[in-house]
Amino acid sequence: MSRGICPRVNCCGSVWTLTVVIFALIVLDAEAYSCHEVKTAFQLRQVGPPQRVPETPGTDVDLLVCKHPGPSCCTRKMEESYQFAVKRETLHNIHSYSYELEHLISSHSNAFQYMYQYLLSFSQGHLSSLLEGTFSSLSRHALPHVNQLFSSLSLYLRGANVSVEATVHQFYDNIFPLVYTQLFNPGNEDSEMGDCLRMIRKDVNPFGHHPAVMAQELAGALGAGRQLGLALEEGVEVINATEHVSMSKDCIKSLVKMVYCSHCRGLTLIKPCAGYCMNVMRGCLASVSELDQPWRRYTSLLEQLTLAMAGHHSLELALLGVRGHVNEALLHAQLHGPLINAKVVKVCGLSTEEPTGMQATGPEVTTSTITSSPPLPSAAPSQPLPEQWQGQLAHLKSPFPLKPSKNNKHSLRALSREFLLQLQRYKSFFAALPEMLCEGETIGVGSTCWSGNDVVKSYTGRVVGNGLHAQRQNPEVKVRSVDPTMVEIKGRLEHFIQETQERFPQLSEMDAWEELGSGEEDGSADCDDEDGCQSSGDGHEKKSPQDVPTERKSSDSLPESPPVPPSVQVIGGLPSASQAQPWSLALLFAGLCLQRMLF
């Protein structure tokens, strides 16, 4: 009996075991087709409310983008959320890549403006020091005109509609009455006389060619600096416009198909194929890619403007040379005083005392070797001054040496070199943007990838190039129209480039940017005051910045980027009265002692 029972029990046990296994398989199968991972990704990527994701795949879902015959974890509501999410993510990725370029341009725009203002303040300090130390009777009345000159130049460098030539000539118009009334005829400050002198300044030409040369040098160097500032502002606007590029419906659907349609099948970890991603991104950014060629020309223009402004220290030398030009102009007026006075009397109709040269007061006519200036001969106004008198007055040209920079890393030249080095990486920014968006974790790097319709080993479609013309063969995105905003930006950029090239035709002749060197000037570290490092205003001959030798350039470099302009100390200038008085007393005492010994 027991034998019969045992086989039955074994049979029942086998049936029970089989039933449990089948049930377990059914449960596991149900788990395999759940939408749990899809819901997790939906929530983590902040696509939308997780309640929109079904618990299990549906078989008869009416989808518009992510269509496939099998079960799907997506719904129409989820597709709408995917469209908003993929647009937001793409624009965010574009912004993340363009942010560094925008920061490069905007930060250097501010840095250049800071350096401009520092150079202006530095040059203004040296000019004020010249007037106070050498032409003290002029300084009190002339300083407001000095302030106005540099204020106008500052506005010009910031992009204001100011004429450099008119500003410089207005400065000389304003100081001519002061030179005439304060130095030639002290005490004669008639307002009508001043108006007449201002009007006839160009005809009388009391300052020689120095105002015209100063205006020409400032207009050339400052013009390049001003245009560089405007160009940098234009670049920032171009980048800002591309960060908000409009995306067509076809583009957004293609992006959803590339990024999220694999989720509908539960494949949340699969990545799109590289070629597939390139086609989608190039189709979506076809209008942006049209900026590639204008942007390349724009970056070349930035290089040329930077070289015109900072190469050979052009802007620095032009501003630092203002003191020298004004000094030479005032000396020219002094040397030709009788001739100038004759013209003034003839035109303005005012009888004045014939000047005998600049009225010497205090330390203005004394140096360490010459204690007084000889009076000028009573020459006729129509006769030029004899050469011997010009030679005796030449001591007033004593230079004001500028202390060279021992560390040149914060100079305008070093800042320009740093900017140009970083700019090289962004010349092909708009052509490389689709590829940058497909880099990293965006595309699949394993043995399989997502092709938009299925998991494949490699993408077999044709990969098209950049630009609108190439998109005709794009198998993934249909480009039906051009973004009007990008068309406007492209036209504006091309117009700015053409306008700049027409205004500065010599830009194409600038040397390659590599010739800026490492930012350290030859000989600058060893140059000192005793080595004869002087400013650009020394001597009769005025050289253009391009003609200044290397040793001269390095001497005009500024101190290392102080937060405020330093107080200017006149080095090698004329001694003050307090310094001259002890020497005079000592000489007098020595003379008395010698007289006692002789008698």
C-alpha cells in the first residue's frame, strides 16, 4: 500500500513545483515590462510630473513622434513634456558652450576699457606735472582745459561720437589766450582779447606743427582702441542672439526622437549614434552655422584691431606723448614770441607791449646748470629768432623720464597677447557647435547605439555638413526656412566688418599676432632712470610709435596695473625755488670769503 501512495505523492510534488515556476516566470515577465525605470528618468531629468508615466507599457498608444509597433511606456502627454524638455536642455547646452566665449569677450572688453582709462589718467598726470613744474603761471588756468581734453578722449574711447582732431585743436585754441596773456603779456586778460586769440589760433599758428601731429597720432592709435571696444560689444550681441535661437517643430521632433524615444521602450541608458546626432544638431543649427564665415572674418578683425592698438605700444605711446607735444608746442611759441605778437596785433587790432619771450618767474627758467635765461634781443617781429638764442633756450626741453615697468605682465600689450591667444580657440565656434553638443555623454561610445528607430551597431545614414545648403541631404531633419533673427545678426556682423575695413584700410597690413611676443619687452627689466629711459616727447624730432626703437618702447611701459593712477613725480625737471636758494646763499658766502682773502 505504501508503494502505491509514494508514486502519487511524487507526482503531485512535481506538478506543484512546475506551477510555482510558471507563476514566477509570469511575475518576472511582468516586472520586465514595467515602466519603473522610465518614470525614474522622467523624474530625475525634470521632464514633467511622474504621474504622466504609466505603470506598465501600453499596446495601443496613439503617439506622434515615438511610433513603434511594440508596447510603449510613453503617452501623448509625455511626448508634449519631452518636447518642452528637449528644447530647454538644448538651449541650456548651447548656453553652456557659448558662456565661456561670451565671458572671454566681455571681460576683456572691460579690461581694455580699464587700461584705457588708466593710461589717460597717467598721461593727464604727466601733462599737469609739466604745467605745474615748468609753466606754473599757466597751470592754474590751463588745468581745466587739460581735464576737458582727457575727458573728451575718454568719451571717445568709450564709443561716444567725439572727434579727436577737433578735441585736440580745441585744447590748443583754449590755451593760446593763456599763453599770450599769462606768458607774453601778464595781466592782460580781456575777454574780447581771449575770444579773438581763440579764433585766430590756426591762422597765427603759434604752436607750429605740434597740434596737428598730436591730433594725427591720437586719432590713429585711439581710433583703433575705440573700434576694438565697439567690435567686442558687437561680438557679445552676436553670442547673446545665438543663445536664444528659435527651433522649428521639425527640429524639436527630431531631438525628441533622438533623446527620448528610446525611453518609450524602456531603454533609458542607450545613447544616440555619433553620426545620427551630428545630422540632428546640424539640421537644428543650420541657421546658426551660417555665421561661421562672418565670425571667422570677425575674429581676424579683432586680431588686426588689437595689433593696431597695442602693437608697437601704439596707444600707450600716443597718450604718453601728449606731454611731449604740449611741451614742444609751448617752447615753439616761446621761441617765436615776437613774430606771434606781431600777427596778433595786426589781426586783433590791440596794441600790446612787444613780448621779450616767456616771462621768467621763479624756477621756470632755471636748471641745475643754468640759473637764468638770457633776454631775447629786440628783434623785429617779422624776423625769425637767431639760432644762438634758440640754442640758449634749448635747456627748457629737459625730458621727464618715465620709470619703466620691471614687471610687464599687466601692461596693455600683455593683456592684448593674452586675449589673442585665447581667441584662437573660438575662430570656428559656430561650425564646431553641433559637434560640441554631441560630445561627451550625449552619444554612444559602446558597441551599440540608438539610431532613432532601433538599437544598432553603427549609424548607416549619410552625415551632412554645416550650413543651409548641406541640409538638403539631411535624412533626419527637414530645414524648411531660415531663422530671421540669425539672418539679421549675420547681416549686421558683415556690415560692421565692412565698415571697419573701409575706415581702417591699413589693418590688412598688420603683422601676425604672434609677433606680440611673450609680453616681456627686450631690455625692459634692466632699463632704469640712469640708463636714459625717457618719454616719447624728448627732443625736436618726434617719431611715430612704429619708429620708436625697442629700448624706447620698453621705457614707456607703465607700472604694474595699480588700482588708481599714481601721483606723478617729475624726474630730471627744473629745481624749485626752495632747492635753488641754499645753493645761491652758499655761492654768495663763498664769494664774500674770497673777497676778504684778496683784500
